[in-house]
Amino acid sequence: MARIVLGLGTSHSPMLSTPPELWPLHVERDRQNPALLAGDGTFHTYDELLACADPRIAAEELTPAQWQARHETSQAAIVHLAQVLAETAPDALVVVGDDQQERFHDDNMPAISVYWGDRITSTPFSAEHFATMHASLRAAYGGYYGDEPAEYPCHAALGRHIIEQLVAADFDVAHSREQPPGVNIGHAVAFVQRRIMNGRAIPLVPVSLNTYYPPNQPRATRCYALGRALRRAIEVWPGDERVAIVASGGLSHFVVLEEFDHAVLAALAARDEAAIARIPERLFQTGTSETKNWITAGGALEHLQMELVAYVPNYRSPAGTGIGLAFAQWR
């Protein structure tokens, strides 16, 4: 029978692939964003947040020295997770991430989808698409897709088995086994491939959640239950594979919500489903919704011990915008 032997959680923010001196480019996007999710669970403009922001942020969090320290801590955490994955050398890797209209669009936006094709390809954007991207995203582009197409194997048989077992557990799962030409697998998987797998050919099973787009986002408690069902599905696979699970994305953004981040991380470490249920669902929106990828992984990894590698409240503006970067391992 297959065994889950490792879990990893990693943020995948463009800031992780952008040097600190270019972080002001991301602030330009914040200023243009009319829906910045604050800690009260409501949306605000940048100027509204700035008017009531903690002055400590401007005084302490935005210096070149602090930005460099935050950057170095995050990069060291990514290197650590990559080393742990290499040392564990699993036979298959389940990546739980979200899709931001990369593979799925308004014509078809499944709440949960599992890919079970034989291979996936990570393809750089066309020059035309690249030219339309905001300068902050162009600066971070290489951290996701690099300069050349890269092909990765998938564990198609395990992927199909997971779909069948999840359906048997009353989860209505969409599936795909083909990648249309010119359509990328998505940034959540691509970041793991380039920064955590370091290009190694570990057979993948990508699991995609619609965390971003109403009205069919799975609730946090449903994600935890999905993780438990995912673990049961893997454990009844008749092969002897050693499987790792990676949660890709999160935590809070595009406003840093330290209290929220610490509450989620504490609940996952304690395997406390009730604590997760107490977090208001209205906080799991926009970028912060990617935290549900971690919650799904947490449900699958209850039999292992979570260890927080690093938490970095990465502020980038006096309005409190930025991202709560998090990196963890379950062993």
C-alpha cells in the first residue's frame, strides 16, 4: 500500500522571484487594486487602508535592511524545502494548488479538479502575452516558467485512482487528462516544479481548487475533509509508492493579516479542525483564499508532525499590503 511520507507547504508569491529593490513595482499593483481584503473581511482601496494603517509598518517594515532580511529568510526556507524533498525522494508528488484563470475560465470553473494525464508541460508565455503583463509580474516571471518549455511526468494511474476514491467519498471531482496547446499547467504547480523540485522528474498528481472565484469555492472545512479523503485514497492505492504532498500558495495577501496567518498555522500544527471552522469564511477571499490549499494538505497530513520552517510578514507598503509568506514541513 502507498504511504504519505512527507508534506510541504510553500508560498508562491511573485515577490519570492523578485529582488527587494523591485518590490515597489508590486505596490503599483496594490494602488490599482480596488478590492484589498482587510482583517475585517471587507474590501478596501489602497488609500482607505493607508488612512488607518498602523504607523509601525512605515517606520519599521519598509527599510532596505528589513526587506533584504525578509527576502533572505524566504529564500533560505525555499532552499530548505527543496533539500527535504530531495532527501526524501518520494515516488510521487501530489501538488495542491489553485488556478487563477490559467487552465479554467468562466466557461468552466470546477471547484475541485484532478489532472491525470501522462505528462504536463510548463511553457513560457508568448512575447505578446508577456508584453501585456504588469512590470512587477514580468520581473517575477522566471520564477514560475523560466525561459524554455519543460516537460514533467505525471502519475496518471494514481491520479485516476484518487479521482475514483474521492468520488466514492462523495466529492464531485472534475478531471482532465489533456493539456491544450499553449495552455499552461498553472503557476501553483510551476512554482513547485522550478523552486522546490528544482526540475527533478518526480511523477506528479496536480490537484486544483477554485479558491479565488465565487460562487463555487469550497469552504475551509470542506477542504480539510477533502484532505482526509485524499489521504485515504492514497493509502488504499495497491502500489508501494512513497508519496509527498505539497500545498502551494498563501498565506494572507494582498494585505498582510498576521493574526489570521498565525491562527491558521496554529490550527494546522495542532490538527484542530474546529479551530479552522471558527475562522470566518469571508477572510478566505482573493489571494488569501490560497490558504485553503494548506488546509487541504493539513487534512491529508494529520498523521505527520507539522514544523513551521519560516513565517515572514512581508510588508511592501505603508498601507500594510504585501503577503504573509509561510513555509512548513510535515514529517
